[in-house]
Amino acid sequence: MNSQRADVAIVMGSQSDWETMRHAAETLEALEISHEARIVSAHRTPDRLYAFARGARAEGFRVIIAGAGGAAHLPGMVAALTPLPVFGVPVQSHALSGQDSLLSIVQMPAGVPVGTLAIGRAGAVNAALLAAAVLALSDTALAGRLDAWRAAQAERVAERPEKA
Ligand code: RP5
């Protein structure tokens, strides 16, 4: 195992996905969870995909967040190749507003699960929060930070709407 290992791998199909997937990275940073982001394309770099997914557990990753758009095969292929939990983020595509991404990721066959999140930023943030919840099961300090994050979120919600 690499001594520089990170708990969470964030993989994405293209540089263009970073604008969405950075929200997962920022949420993990806010919770002080170690993570590493990589571009791994199911279609353009299939050998890289195979090597990453096959080696992810040995690299020390504990959870994988995979984001892709369009014909979004990355999360499902990663899940087929690793026993680690995989959370899929459908990136909003130009042609079909991410509905193609969502359906490509969510309709996995029984036996190969991908926890599929919402399209776009909300999905990226929530994938990070789910990764945090998984890791917090065996990390009481992180569980405390996650509780504090949720409390701060609640605190920011006004009881009444501001009227113009
Ligand atoms: C997918 O194709 C990527 O995940 C990305 O969302 C989409 C478009 O990629 P680019 O053409 O912008 O590189 O593989």
C-alpha cells in the first residue's frame, strides 16, 4: 500500500467534467478527507480505466466517486472491476442535459451496484457526503466533522424568506 494513499478516488471521463466534479473534491476538502482526482475515460483510455479499477483497492482507496457524461460508462465499468463502493455522478451533457448520463449510470444490472446521484453539482456534492458517511462508520473524528457540517448547513437556512 502506498504511504501517500488517499481514502477517496474521484475519477472522471474528461477534463470537461472537472467543473462538476470539483464540487465533490471541495466537499471532501471541507470534511478533511484525503482524496485524489484522475481523468479515466472508459472510451478514450480503456487501458487506464482497467488498470485504475483493478488496482484501486491495492492503492488504498476505500471509496470511488466516478463522474461522466453522455454515454457514461465509466462508473459501471469501474464497479465491474473493483469491490470498492462506487458512487456515480451524471455530468450534465450539452445534447440531452444529462438525462443520457443519468440513464447510462443508473440502470446497472443486478449484481454490479453503482450508487447513482443527481445530475450535476448536487450529485457531486452528495457523492462526497455519501463517501464521508461510509468512511465515518469507522472514524469517529470524521463522524463528528460530518455532524458539524450538517449542523452548519441547517444553521444557514433562514426560517422565513426575505421579501423584496
Ligand atoms: C464523456 O464524454 C466525459 O465524461 C464527458 O462528460 C463527455 C464529453 O467529453 P469531452 O468531449 O468534453 O472531452 O466521456
